[in-house]
Amino acid sequence: MELNAIRSGNRMLIDGKAVASEKKEKLIRDIASLRSETGIVPSMRLISVGGDDSSASYIRSKMRYGKKLGVNVELTELGEKTTEEELGKVISGFSADSSTNGIVIEAPLPPHLDHTGIAQRIDPQKDIDCITEINQGKIALNREYMLPATAQAIRTLIELQEPERGSTVTIINRSPVIGRPLALMLLNRDFTVSVCHSRTHDIPKITRESDFIVVGVGKAGFLTPDHVTGNSIVIDAGINYANGKLTGDADFESIKDKVKAITPVPGGVGPVTTACMFENLLKAARAQMKNFVD
Ligand SMILES: NC(=O)c1ccc[n+]([C@@H]2O[C@H](COP(=O)([O-])OP(=O)(O)OC[C@H]3O[C@@H](n4cnc5c(N)ncnc54)[C@H](OP(=O)(O)O)[C@@H]3O)[C@@H](O)[C@H]2O)c1
């Protein structure tokens, strides 16, 4: 269980950056061959409504990443008062546009817009964020097509630890971007899954009995030594900013020497998630090309 992990003192750090970098090299090669064989340059459309500050840095980083890979990432910015009908028209336009391969509606949307509802206008073949009922439903039926990038990143990091078939995973999160799809994705690979949330009783009792603990609650210091044992492998999906510093949900300093392995923040789930999003774009471009040829 030491793949893509770095031993540092007593602790094992699961190296998300190294995993992401391998993925990126492969993406660069695959995108270049798609272009040379077919002339197609994959194209991603980001739609942002109201220009929320918290999404601006994610948007910039996707645009930079796209440039490095040699794909088009274009941003459409709409005003804060955009109506559901106006946003729907923009989404439907990109869904019908043959030069667009992937569509992402940036979160958060202003409160008058229902993100999941409006996202159902995205053509499921271009749904690289995996937010449509069709793509989420395919996961539930073990007919996976698109996968939410964060859930896919987490499953990748878990599987790189070469777990035994049937291993136990506790996920502390039940959102549509992490916990719900991840639970099904792990079941699809024969893991034994528990899902916890804000109403769950005695979470430490559940996590202590798990081989893997996935945490994504959005609260710095949430996961404490009480949640873990020497056999725990912790995958920390949390993103929190405190005093200008990025941290996960695990109280890293207090648990790092107690657990078997842990993903750091930054440098764990985050970079792998970005690579997974662009893998989805490439997959979408290939699928759409095939339909066109058919
Ligand atoms: N690394 C990445 O690439 C990536 C991508 C997306 C999100 N994130 C991060 O992951 C975190 C979660 O994101 P999200 O979009 O899934 O957020 P979300 O929709 O707010 O979900 C948070 C989840 O945590 C649960 N929770 C909150 N407080 C809890 C508590 N005290 N005990 C147990 N469970 C609790 C919530 O339970 P209820 O359902 O009962 O409310 C919910 O299921 C955030 O920090 C976000 O920034 C990271």
C-alpha cells in the first residue's frame, strides 16, 4: 500500500501532485494526437453568473491548465440578475454548438438560480461536471460514463493504495459532487461503504472501524485523532482558507503521525480533481467525434 505515497517520518503522505502530474503528461500526449489525427481541439465552456469571488481563482486555474494542455477554455460571464430563462438559453446554445465539447456552470450561482435544476439543460454528452440526472443515474446503475471530477479523484487515490476487495470506506459528505456519487462509484468497485452527514450520530465510532476515511465537510480541523486509528487511510477533500492559508478538513498536525496514510492539503485531492475534469473533456470530445462520424 505504498504506491504514490511518500514516507516522511512516521507518516505516509499520499502524493496527489505526483498522480496529477502523470495524468497531465498523458493528457498532453492524448490531446496532441487527437489534434493531429482529427484536427479537433477540445473546447470547454465555463459559465459564471454574478462573478462570485470564491469561484474566480478556480476559473483562472482551469483556464491556465487548459492552455498548458492545448485545449480551448472559454469563459462566459453573465450578470448577477440573469434570469433562469436567460441562463437556460445560454446553456442550450452551447449544448447545440458542435464546437463546444464540455460545459461547466460555475458554483455558486446567485440564490435565485437553482444550479442542479438549470444544469439539466446541458447535453449529457457535454456534461463534464457530471451534474445531469442522466450521468448521475448511470453511476447508480453501474453504467458509468461521466464522473464528477472530485469523486473520481478520490476513487483514484483510494485505488492507488491497492486496497483489498471489499475494503471499508466511510465518506463524511452526502453532496451530489462528492458523497452521493462517490458512494455508488465505490460500490461499483466492490468497496463496503458508509456515508455520514451532519445528522449522523457518533461519527468517530464509524470512521475508526473503516480502512479509508473520506472527509469533505468544509470545516478546518474537523477530523481529529478521535476519528482515526493506526490503520486509517485519510483522503481529505476539504478546502478551507484561514489567515490566507489553505487547509483541508483534517487536523493534519494532530493526526499525521497516528494514521497509516493521509492526503495533504494542498497537494492531495485538489490537483487530481483538475486533471480528472480535463480527462472528462477529452472523453466528451472523443464521444462527440464518434457520434459525428456515425
Ligand atoms: N478538492 C476538491 O477538488 C473539491 C471539490 C469540491 C468541493 N471541495 C470541498 O469539499 C468540501 C465539501 O464540498 P461540497 O460542495 O460537497 O459541500 P456541501 O454541499 O456543503 O457538503 C458538505 C457535507 O458535509 C456535511 N457536514 C457538514 N457539517 C458536518 C458535520 N458537523 N458533521 C458531519 N457532516 C457534516 C454536510 O452534511 P448535510 O448533508 O447533512 O448538510 C454535507 O453532506 C468543501 O470544503 C469544498 O470546498 C473540494
